[in-house]
Amino acid sequence: MTADADFIAKLRQIEELASEVHSLLPPAQLLLRTRVQHILVLAKTLRGRLELGSVTLVPVDKTEPKKPTL
């Protein structure tokens, strides 16, 4: 596993744990629920950025004829 893949896996674990904790907290614990939800959103955002950054762009073979657009 690469360093990015390992970090993405850890962020996914944080997401799952934060989601579980958020569902277990009573509505009266609004401040704590808000903090856990913030952790969940940050983990999702970071994971999304890392996964998007791991996409590789490859050159396209330009020998194919262009198809007409409608």
C-alpha cells in the first residue's frame, strides 16, 4: 500500500467511527454532536481530495478520426 492509500484507508476508518459515534449521541449533546459531525465532514473532504489527486491523466491517441458533434 502506498502512503496515500494508507492515509485514505485511515480517513475512511475515521469517517465510519465518527458516523457511529454521531448516531449514538443523544440530541441533548448538541455541541458534542456538532464536533463529531465536523470531524466526519473533514475526513470526507480530505479523503475526497486525496482520491481525486490519485487519478492519473494519460494522453489520448489522436490518430482516431474525430466524431461529429450534434
